[in-house]
Amino acid sequence: MKRLFHLLALWPLPLLHLLGAFLGWVAFLGSPTYRRRFLANAAQAGYAFRQVRRAVGEAGRLVAEAPRLWFGAPVPVQWKGDELIEAARASGRGLVFLTPHLGCFEVTAQAYAQRFGPMTVLYRPARKAWLRDLIDRSRARPNLETAPTTLAGVRQMLRALKSGRAVGLLPDQVPPNGLGVWAPFFGKPAYTMTLPARLVQQTGAILLLSWGERLRGGRGYRVHVLPWQGALGEGPDQAAGAVNQQMETLVREAPTQYLWGYARYKTPRQELAP
């Protein structure tokens, strides 16, 4: 498998995206469970299948582009809203980037690390040993560090923020049991992490939103950076609800690039559904 990943890393991005689109439809048509979840999540957000059908291929592109992003030559990246990063860095405070499962979220951290400097990203280690080793090796890049979803990982992110550096996380990822609260996401309760608010409150970091748009024709990516709108909220329930609202806004900017097949509404073990 490692050899296959290194081989695919040599492919041009347009060809990988073509392959990915095909794989995305194979998965959608071949897996009733995945298909039902995709359609249900999109409907929960108010979208008919005809409005988000392109997201089927985009999900496949997300998988197919990974070898190139992990092991291949740098990909073309454009920026929109990077002046917000410049202003935030000038303040000397840490930066917390919130990125949903929208577009190519892998490229957002890579692009920041390559252009602006050190960044620490939160990730959940893969369960399979070979995949965990592969991902760990692929993300060992200059200026890019990874923090596991453990107490040690949270401490690592706090240290980075207190030293004025940047951290990034996917706030629409279902957190481990005990590390979240139930908050509405597109009108339905979703177990939501409380970590973003805790990081900001404990370090005084600046909160920014970002997502990586996948450009058509394999032309590369455009990283969008947006300011946080409104108050974060004091309590964990309010903060989680505010985070979900911001993520909804980003998703509605490009619903055909959202990962609708992600099990956003699943219940962590030992956690009672509302």
C-alpha cells in the first residue's frame, strides 16, 4: 500500500481528480449505508440530491488527491483573505483555525505552514497500524506538527498558542466521549467538541475560519480565510452552538464540496443521545 501511495503521488493532479470522481461514484452506488447517510445529511441541511450530486465525486477526489498532498510535489495554491492572517500574526497572539470537512482540508494546513510558519493540527490517529504509520510519515513536514486527540495533544496545542503560533482543527469532527456537548447542526443535535472555545479562552488566541476550495480541472486549490462572526459564548453549550453555526455558513458557501457522507450525527460510546 505504501508503494501504491508513492506511485500515485507522481500522478498529475487532474488525473488523480478524474480517478477520484470515479471512485466516489463507485462508493456511493456500491454502499447503501454510505448512500443513505449522504442523502440524509444533505436533506437535513435542506438540499436535494440534484443540488449536491457533485459532492459524490468531490468525496472521491478527497481520497485520490491524498497521495499527492502527502508525498508529491507542492500543488498550486491561491489565497483569499490572507490579509486576516497577516493582521492576526502582527498582534503576536496565537491563531486558532477552524476548518470543516469542506473541500480539501488537508491543503489548508500545508499551505499555512509553507507560507507563514509553524502550525499544529489536531488529528485522530488511524486505527490500523499500517495506515497510522503512513499518515504519520506523510504529515512530518517542515513547520507542520500533529497533535493527537488526547490530553497530551491538547496540552501541545496550548503550548503552541501561548508561544504565538497557529493551530488548526476540524470542529465538525465528532469528538471522543466526554469531550463534547450536544449542539444543533443544521437543526439536528450533533455531538460537538468544546475544545475550540477552551483554546481561545485559555490563551486569548484569535479565532479564524478557513477552508480549501478544490478548483476545477485539477488547477489546484484556493484557501479561503474568514473572520469569526459574533460572540463565541461563555458556556460550552453556547460556544458549541456558535461554532456549528459558523460551520453551517461555510458549508453553504460550497455545498457541493462538503463531505455529506461523514457520520456527523453519530453518538459516541457511553454518551446518551438527547
